[in-house]
Amino acid sequence: MDAIEDRYKLLHNFAALADLGQEIAETNNFQDMVRASLHLLLGALAIRRGALAEYQEESRTMEFAAQRGINNVALTSLLLTDAEVEELRSQRICRVTAVEQPFRQTHFTSRHQKFLETHGIDLILPLVVRGNLLGLIMLGGKASEQPYSIEDEELVCSMARHIGVGLHTHHLIKEVERRALENLKLYDGMRETYKDTVRAFAAAIDCKDKYTQGHSERVGKYSEIIARELDWSEEHIEGISIAGYLHDVGKLIIDREIINAPGAIDARQWQELNRHPVIGYEILSPINHPYADIPLTTRHHHERVDGRGYPDGLKGDEIPIGAKIVTLADSFDAMTTDRPYRQRRPLEDVLEDLRANTGKQFDHEVVAAFCRAFLKEISGETTDRRITNILGEDYFEPSRILPLLETLLTEIEAKDLLAAGSNR
């Protein structure tokens, strides 16, 4: 009966070790799992002492990761020769001393004989997975002082294989994580390079148009503010910001004399100038952007929700939401910045223009988002002053602008409620 109970305990421990092997692969607390695995193996046969060492291929050393019943092993590392590594890869189990059978020492047990005997090690179990040496399990004698039987050796070898697989899988996961981190750093570097390239394009665009210095950058910032207020994801916020930077890229192809004309231009020149959204789309479409909507946003940033825009005469929901955002950002910056041929309009007039053209030129949802963001700054709801910093604090009086923004928002919300009711 006792033999049956002992065998049941062994099987139970074996099953538990198989689970631990999986935990080793998955756990972040790797050292705790290594120690638990060693202790479970020792407990399976009531082994007095033991240690588990990991093989470090670069230094050719065995570094002790866990031990029980052995003093100061954690401070010790064993240097292996190439011959020892190759030999251990081919060994299933190594005896340290002869036990009633012909005995042949390995290179490892021979060279480290004194160390192994000092710590009472009887068996060496190489942890080998797919031909790779991962470490060693070193076992002392059994508490019963009985020699290891063939059955005992089969059991500890099987348990060691589970520990080895766990170590191997854990190393694979760590390697994947390391490479993923390297790829992430590489991706971040490429993304920063992409952003720098976008800024360079924006600067080139604005250099060609002497009337709009800094315009592309401001449109990018306004677009980002609106998208953030609409609760877009960070990825899409970054995308719409870049679309704002690049919205006028087509002007690089337009004759500089038309762009910088000091006065009114004729119909032919207007037709040429109005080609810049399509040209911009053609420039950007072949590029594999991180954000797929950038070319379309560039093409449609002069469309109007009432269908009277260009180049395609889209209206309403036919216009991508990104283009609607850039449309507002573009127009708002044009009205609030000085040009050589005119001064910027008072902010009160600009807000009145937004009110008059919401639902015609501008999308109501986009206008509402911009007004909410601006209102939060003026009312002190947020310490962020992005819009104020772009416009300049001397440009407007907050106490006069706040009620205008509130009124505009109330009108938009009332129209939305009326539209929702009529659609029922």
C-alpha cells in the first residue's frame, strides 16, 4: 500500500512539474518558478540537495539560478570548455561517482570533481532542447541513502525535460520580446524621420508662398486640436496633424507667380491654382503613409458640405471627416493671420463667419469640436492654451469671445436636435 501511495505522489508531482514548465515559459517572476521547479523535483524522490544552473553561451559558464541544501552555490559559476559543452549536449544523465556498475567520467565531471564532491552532487542532468544546452540540474543523494534506481533516473530525467522545455520556451519569449522592443525602437525612429520629412515639406510649401509663412504648421496644429476634442485615437490624431501639414503640398507644382500674385488673379490663374488639391493627391498617393487617409484629405480639403466646393463637388457625408477638419483649420488660419494684401479679421468676425457657414462650407460636428476646445481654454476648464498661443493673447478679449462661442455651440446643438427629431 505504501508503494502505491509513493507512486501516486510521484505521479502527482510529475503532473505538477509539467504545469510548472508552462509557468516558467509564461511567468514574469522567472526566478521564483525556477526555484519552485527544482524544489518539486527534489521532493519527488526526497532528494537532500540540488541546484539548477543556466548555461550562458556567450561566456561559456554555468550560472546557478536556484539551489537547496547547498551553501554559496549562488555565488559560483562554472566555466565550461567547448568539449564539455559538446559532451553534455549528448548526455541524458551523468553520474558523479560509480555505483555498482562500470563507470566512465565525463570531461565535465572529471574536471569539476572536487566541486561536485564538496557539495555532495551525485547526478548531473543536462537540460538539452533541440540540441541546445540550456543548463544543468545537479542532484545530491536521496534522504533514504539508497542509490538511485533505474526507475528513479527515468523519473528525474522526464521531470528535467519538462523544466528544460519551460526554460527553452521562456528564452524564446524573451527573445521575441527583445526583438519586438528593437523593432519598436526602429519604428519610432522611422516615424520621427517621417515627421521630420513632413515638416520639411511643410516648410518648403510655405517658403514658396510668401504670404502664408507658417500656415501649414498651424493648420496641422488646429487639425490635431479638433481631432483630440472629437476623442480620436492617438494614431488618428497624429495622422490628421500630418494631413494638415501636407494639405497644400500640391502648391509646390503651381507657378510661383500665381501663388504670390500681389492682386487679383484672372480666371485661368484661378483654374491653375485650384488644381493644387488634385496635384497634392497625386504626389501623396504613391507614398505608403502610416495613415491611409492623408492623400484623400489633401484632395478634398476644399470641398464644402453643401456640395459647392472643388475638385469633385462632394457634399455632406461624401466628404471624409479628416478633410472636413482640415477645411475648417485651413479657413480659420487664413482668416486669423495677416497677409501682405490684408490684415487678419477680428476674431468676432471670424466666429460670425463660422456661424454663417456651418452646414454650408463647414461641418457642424467639426465646428462644434473646435468651439468646445476653444471654450475650454477661455473658461479655464483646461490649462492647455494651444489655440490661444497660436492666435496670440493680444488678438482677442476672452470676455467678448466666450459668449460668442457659447451661442454658436447652442445653435449647433439645437440644429442637431431638430435634425435628429425630423429623422425619426
